[in-house]
Amino acid sequence: MKRWQPYLTCCLIALLAAVASVHAQQRYQRWGGGVDDETLHFGFSFHYINADYKFDLKENWQDLGYTHVTSPFSHNVGLGLLADAKLTENINLRLQPNLRFMNIYLNINDEAHKVQRSDIGIPLLLKFKSDRKGNMRGYLIGGGELAFNVSSAKRYDRNVDIMTNRSYLAYTAGIGFDIYFDYFKMSPEIRWVQSVGNMLDDGDGNTFNHNSPIQRLYMRSFQVSLYFE
């Protein structure tokens, strides 16, 4: 729990500051650029991503000479675009393509193995909004995502590097707040992302994968984002 405390503290401070700012603006209801009245509107986003790998070990992994395997959380960044379609007054459909720059680590017998990823993610999400209260409203968001690693294969050595599949599916869920200003809307958001299916590439040429203690590999991340619409 301790490793999460700094990130949760920062998130809480940011959200409290946003709430205080909105409370101070309750003299009149801000327009927010009119995005809530549009059937389709667009925006952009910035992301802080705390990611690691979850894994299943082979049954005989200790017989292979391994004593322990861990994956510490790493700090990463991303940016993206969004297209938002209004379905009802309280439900929106959102397409949020983004680019994430990530270095994720696996420590095997105290030897660090870095997996460098430049992922293009294409999440399709439903956003469930509360009724607007002054210049703020809360929401829940969730859905699925298809992602591709577009890093060059030349940077990997199949004899010493962990090889992962180029694409993967994931599910995601989160919570956030829409904060209205005169000409735009800003939305701080916290989201959890979990990959589905084995990400480990079992190709014949991947020598390290076949000799490693890992049987199945999954990626998970905790994301703190700012959306501007």
C-alpha cells in the first residue's frame, strides 16, 4: 500500500483543489464552451501512467534456477485525442486514441529486464454522468481497449529480452469530474486498465521467453489523466 500513497495523495489534492475552485465560482453557471449541447465534440488529453506486469510462473520455475520474480511499478506518460458522442443527457460514447511511452520492468533473480513500449491505445468507452451541479458534475467511465506496440523490433534482442505480442486487448474503468469554465471543460480522471489474455510472445525465435520462469504475462496500469474539451 505504501507505494500507492504518494500517487493517491497527489490525486486527492488535485481533486480537492478543483472542488474548491468550482465552489468559488458558484456565482453563475459557466458555459463550458457549449460542449454538452453538441451531438459530437472533440478534445485532447494528458496522462500519467503507473504500470507493471502481472504474471503466472511455470510450475517448475524454481527447478530452472530462479528464486524470485517481481515487477515494480514504473512511471510513464502519454497524450491523446478524444471524440465524444452524446447519446442521452447523462450517457456519452467516447473514442479516445492515445499514445503512451512506457518502460516496464521485470526483475528476475535481481536482474532487471526493461520492456520498452510505445503503445497506441484505442479505447471505446461509455461515460455515465451525474446531473450538473453548478460548474461541476461527476461521472463513471468504463469499456474496452485495443492497443498496439509500435516500437521498432530492432531494439530487442530475442536472446536476452522479454518479447511481448504486438497487440493486446484490455478492459478499463474509472471515475472523474467535469469542471466547467467559460470556454472549455476540464476533466481530471483516475482509471484502472487491465490487459486480457497472455501478452507473452511464444514465437520459436524468442530464446529468452522459452527459458524464462514466466508462463503468462499481463499488463496493468493506474492512470491519472486531464481531459480538455
